[in-house]
Amino acid sequence: MTSFPHPLLVADVGGTNARFSLAETPGAPLVPVCRLRTKETPTAFDAVEQAIAATPSGARSLVLCAAGPVLGREARLTNAQWTFDGADLARHFGLAQGLLLNDFEAAALALAVLEPQDAIPIGTPVPPGGGPKLVLGPGTGLGMAALVTVAGRAAPLPGEAGHVGFGPIDEEDYRVFPRLERHFGRVTSEAILSGPGLVRLHRAMAPDFGFDPDAVETDPPRVAAQAVSGGSAHARATVAAFLKHLARFAGDMGIVFAATGGVVIRGGVIASLAPLMDEALFRALFEDKAPVEALARAVPLMRLPSDDVILRAMAAVGAQPDRFVIDYPSRLWRI
């Protein structure tokens, strides 16, 4: 399959922001075009129109990832009102080609183009092996996807790891878990490992600090800021517990996929909490997987300080579509 017609517009669309960049020719460096506030822009059509208007020469193709479910040529944001119909977008803007991806599907594809400078090792660096790669990230929810190699081509495997059960391990957990607000009737990984989950954990730990759970801070960024500033022992303990659970969960998922290619943690939540991360402890909890510690120790562990590599991955799909295993016949906007 030949490259998508260029100039190629790529977009990373979340519930809060939408970022657009442009590749003038296949393999050319990406040039940032614009950044929009999702909830301040009425529709996806309005956003694409603004982005194309901001390019020097328009766009002939669009590859876009959305933080929500994607079905063929259609997508809907989970935490905003935007919907996407690829065929309609192609007709409306006269695009020669286009593709919609889920945000973590795109994040998995990014693992195929990841450069050493794109990621920061957590703890002592571990050389990557030839096994699957995994990306996960707490945000509004908890996303995860894997990347495997099939006959030399990169194949993303989206998943729903945010909805698996989550259980207590140490004394703190056994004290705090009975107080956690149930998420759809269960304590799931996402019920803790997300922005809203940070608040649930903060409330559940409030009695340990003499606070009423209904009277504590309920804004995730403010909980994180209070912890980083040192202004609240309660917030700092909440973040320490959150990072403990994230390390354990990341190690569990690394074992599930035997991800010797590496586990990468991304997203705004981990970026805001990174100043409080004890990397040696995080890595130790990640590896504490008896009786398979040897497998866990063989899995590289990193975090992404920036999501720019995801835009690069979408540009790579447009430039070299045959490099990736994607169901193009059912998903391309123009056949």
C-alpha cells in the first residue's frame, strides 16, 4: 500500500485538548499547527476546519486518534461531545484519505517509532528484549494497549485492563480498601489508577489523618499539587499509595504480556506525580512478582514525558502504512 497523499494532518484528540501537526511530505518532520480546547470547540468539524485553515498549504489526508471507542470509520470521545465520521470528514474537506485510531491504539503504534530520548527509564535501565511492548496510562480512565510484531510488521492490541478486579496486598490496603467507593459495584484498577481514582483514594485515606472523607479535596490536580508542594501529609500519602498500586499493576500487566520489549507509562497524571516517584521503590514493586520475579526483572520500565511521539507514530502510518498491521479495508475513509 502506498503512502497517504500529503500534506498529512495528524491529530491527538482528548477530552480536554486536541493537538494538530502537519507533515508536508512522507517522512518529513512534523510541524505543530494548532492546539484547541476540546470543550470550547463545538464539533470535530469545527476543529478540523480550524486546523486546516492554520496550515500553510491545506491537507490532503488526516490521521486522527480519539480518546474514545472507535468502530471502523466512526468514533466518539468518552469525555466530550465530539463525534467523528471519517467518510463525512473526507467528503466535507475534500480529503483523499483518512484514518481514525483509538488513543491507546495510537500510543501502542508509537512504541514502534520510540527513540531512546523519547522515554525516561524508571529505576535501573533494563535492555529491551524481543517480546511484546506495552503502554498504559492513568488519566480520566485507565488505558492500555500492547504492540506485537507480526512478520516484521507492528500490530497494536488495544485492551480494557482498566476494568479488571483489583485487590489489597499490604496492611494499608486492608485498612483502606473497605472504605473505597465501589466503581460499578467493584474495585477495579481504574477505580484507583485514574484521576478520579486518585480522589477516591484520597477520600478513603482521610480517616487515617483525622479528616471527614466528604470534606477533603476532590480535584485530582489539586490533590497532586498539595502532595508535590508538601503542604498536605494526607495528599502526599495518597500519592505514595497511588504510585505503589501503579507499580504493582504495571508489573502485573508486564507479566500478562511477557512484555520484554518494555512497559511504558504515559499521560498527564503520571507526569504530575513524577516529582514524588521513588524510582528504586517503584521498580522494586514492579518486580515483586513471586514466583516469576525473573520475568519481571527482564521487563524494561519507562515513562513518557511527552506524547509527541504519538503524533510521530500517526505520521509514520501515513508515510508507510504497510509497516503496520491495521484493518485498512474496513477503516480507511477512501477505498
